[in-house]
Amino acid sequence: MSSKKMITLKSSDGRIFEVEEAVAQESQTIKHMIEDGYGNSVIPLPNVTGRILYKIIEFCTKHVAVEEDIKQKSVEPTVVVEDVKQKSVEPTVVEDVKQKSVELPVDDDAWDAEPSDIDEWDAQFIDVDESTMFELIVASNYLNIKRLMDLSAQAIADMMKDKTVEEIRKIFNIQNDFTPEEEMKIRNENSWAYE
Amino acid sequence: MKQREPPKIPFSMEMEVDKISNLPGHIIDKILSYLSLRDAVRTSILSTKWRYKWITLPHLVFDNQCALLSSQDQIAIKNKLVNIVDHVLLLHTGPIQKFKLSHRDLQGVSDIDRWILYLSRGTAKEFILEIWKGHRYKLPASLFSCQKLFHLELFNCLLKPPPTFNGFVGLKSLDLQHITMEQDVFEHLISSCPLLERLTLMNFDGFSLLNIHAPNLQFFDIGGVFDDVDFENTYRLSIVSIGLYGNVGYDENIPFGSPGNLIKFFSHLPSIQRLEIQSYFLKYLAVGKIPGRLPNPCIELNFLSVRINFYDIEETSAALCLLRSSPNLQELEILARPEEQPIVYEALDLQGEDPYSCPFNQLYNIKIASISGVKCELDFIKFLLASSPMLEKMTVKPSSNDRGWELMKELLRFRRASVQAEVIYVDP
């Protein structure tokens, strides 16, 4: 078994990490650097601290391993049919819409949808304090790791969901610099959003 | 994703800094894209910096969450929704990648034409329109000039493209449900979208011949009433789910020597991996000549789900032919179609079936459901158990407990080719 090529990464605070090429290439930024010929020397990442780089490597390593696993088992292709099945089940359309066909009930049991293990792992991974979460989203943006960016953005969005404006300001320490008149004006402009 | 609670630890010194407001614009866009449009627009009041952060949202989704309407007055609701969409579109700037309009109370009003016209001037990649009430909404010609579309999803619409329409060059995914269009429009649409990979068609009218010419098609999900399915050039098609929702009588005058539907159907599906045969589709497949095996085996097929009428000898023959032609099948699901037991019916003789001649060497999971426990069903189960040396689990779920005990007694008795096999009876 041929030994895998290792890539050396250096964080902003001087910590050195050696990772497999496949793992490093989860970052499009690093991938391009490798393609440009910088893969044989230490790749400096001045925008990422060692602490965050460690976590990012953990994330990429896990996901590369999961992808490998999938390839080996040749489990069903990434297209998941049950997503479509949700829609195909007759939606509760009001009587107005003519139902042209008599259909037998689509068997929902047909293809079991189990929550995937990697989703649970991801949820655990991103269950960190806000400070770390922000560092992760900024770093994953710089390193161009789509999956991690999506995960951290979703986590931050989850903190904003269904909260009042005041609550959101408090959670994120946003200073309200509107005058009461200005605030009232904006509320009226987008009144539908504030009902 | 589970909703995150704000931290229960007291805020540390570090937390007093506002880290979010200074994030780059596209990161904010990304975060806001995970919120409903309503929540995203509400951020405009967080601080002066946030006033116009939402207006570059690449995805605009107008659905039930947008307007919490308590009124029952249709006119009021319509006016309110139209106002919201107009307002948002006017304030919005930058490319709109995804536009979805799906509010339960919005009927096919002409304002939609105006919004589609606006979108057609841009570079929209995804367009989803669901009209939940009222008549089929006739799509305006401008929709057909959205040449950047890669995903188009329509519910309760009528498609009549202008004569100048020459397909969507970039379209990869098409989802049409409860739609009306004519036969030639349908064929032209499919064949003029060369990159099409996913096609979903549910409950359609206006056409009944499914001529599918799509060289890149990988996923095909269809449920409706149709007369014929004809695949051509679909060598990449790997996932197919077909439900024929009507028990249409078939013309028995098929020219002698022509291949039956079964052979015809599979002749253009060399890459099929997952197949669902629903409702009456097996009956359609059983029309015409049913060979013992298909001329070309389905070597890629690893998952098969079939709805079958066990009282129909043609259907059982067709199912058997398919099974014999799928040497690499891993998971099998058999669902009985609830039919009246005919007074006289001819059952397939499975006793003569030699289980060693075509063992299912990869089949590890079998699910049987909706059966009544009659002999023809039991014979089939017996055959499966005897032919599956790698079986790990068989689950049997009858439609009712009426013959439960009898069924269980028989199941217990059947010889199993696999010593590992668990046979599990599930209460209906």
C-alpha cells in the first residue's frame, strides 16, 4: 500500500499540522495552492489560528473518511428518492383543483429514511461556543470549505430563528443605533415582517 | 438541524464584542439564507449596519411563513401577498438565484406574470412555483426565456411555451406535478433539455405517451395515468420509480413477434440501480410476451420494489422474470395490491422452480407487505426464502391480522437457504 502524500500546514500562531493530501484538499483554497505547486513546502495560513485549524482538520478528516466509506460500500447514489416522495404524496389541495387520477396510496414505508450518522456527528461538531463558531465560519470561508461554511452558517442562523429583535441583539451583542423614530419608520416599511 | 439555544453560561468579557455585524457580506448572505424570508427581513432593524444586509439575499422564498394571515377574505389575502412580493423585489438588489412562490392562499393571479417577467431579465437558476388553490395557472412566455435555469419545479400549472422556445439549455432538474401540457410540448421539452438529469412527473394530463429522450437522465420519478413508456437513449438512468395510477384495460391485439412491454422497458435501462414499480405498472409491464429471463440481465440493479397482484399470473410471471434477471439484487420489497380474490384464477407453479438455478446471492433484505396470507402469496415467499442464501432479514407485514396465525405458522415452516435469516412478522 503506497503511503499517502502528506501536506504541511502552518497556523497563524506557528503551529504545524501534517495532514493527508485528500484531507487538505477539502479546502479549495489549499487545493489550488497544491495545484500551483506549493504542496511540497509548508503552507502558511496566516488567517487561521492553531486552535481553529485543529478543529477544521478534524472536520475534514471525518468527512473524507465518510466519503471513502461510501465509495467502498457503493451504497445507493447520493440522489435520495425519499426527498421527492415527500412531495409526491398527494398534497392537501383544496377541492378546487381537479383530481384527474385515482391513485393508490403511495407506500411511505417503502424506503426508510434514517437520519444519517454524519449529520449527527456534524451537529455535535458545531455545538461550540459562539466565538468558536464565528472563527470557524470565517476560517472555512477563507479556506473555502463549503460543507463547513454551510454547517456553521446554519448553526448561526438557528440562533436567530424565531427570536425577537431584542433577543437577537442581546445574543450577538449588536448595538441598536437607531433613533426611536427611525426604528418605527423601518418597522412600518416592512410591517408584514413584524406582525 | 436542531435549534440552538443561546448559551446558558454567563457572557464572558470576550462575548461583549459584536462579532457578527462585521462579517463579510457574502457570509451574512449565507447565514440569512438559512432563515425564512421574514426572519431575514426583520434583521433590517437590528442596527443601522443591518438595515440593508438582507437585500442581497440570493434566495427568495415566499411561502406560508411570510405572511401570517388570519383573515379569510380572499381579496385581502391576495392583496397582502402581492404587496409583500412587490415590496421585496423592489428593495432587492443583486442576482436572484432561487425564487420560490408557494403560499397556500395564493391563487394563479396575473401578478405572477409580472414577477416572472422580472426574473426573466436576471439570471435565476431555480424557479419553484406552487399554486395550491384554483385552476391551473398558465405560465407566461417570459418563463421560457429564463435560460439560466437549472431547476424548475411547478405545481398546478399549465405549460404552453411560445413557438420560439427551444428548451432550457442548462436545465438539470425538472419537477412537474399536477400539470397540463400537450403531447408535443412534453416531448419537445424533454428532448430539448440536453443536460436533464432528474425528472419528476406526478399527476399530469394532456399527454399520455411518455417518450423520454434524455441522454443524461439519471433519476426518473413518475406517477400518473399514461398509455405507454418509451425510453430512448437513457443509458445513464439509474433510479426509476414508476406508478401507473389507473387500471387501464390493454389492447390485446399486439403484433405477433413484437417484444412485450417487459423487454421493451428494460432494453434501454442498462444502468438501472434502483427501481420501484408502483400501482398498476407491473400490469402494464406484463402485457405482451413475458420471457423466462430478460435478454440482458440488470446487473446493476440492487434495489427493487414491486406492487403486485398475486392473483394475476401474468404479473407474477413478469415479477419472476425480473427477479431471475437481477443477479446482484440486494434489497427486495414486495407489496401486494389489494384486489378482490377472483373466483377462478391461475396461479404460477413455483414448486417446480429450482431455487439453485438462480439463487439471489446478494439479496440480504426482503420486505413483504399488504399481503392477505393466501396460497399464491405464500408460495412466492417460500420461493424467496429457498433462493436467498445470503438473506439476513425478511419482514412480513400483512394488511390485517385476520389470517395472522395461519400466516405465521406457514412462515415458521418454510425452509430457509440462509441460516442467518430472521423472519419477522410485523403487526399491521
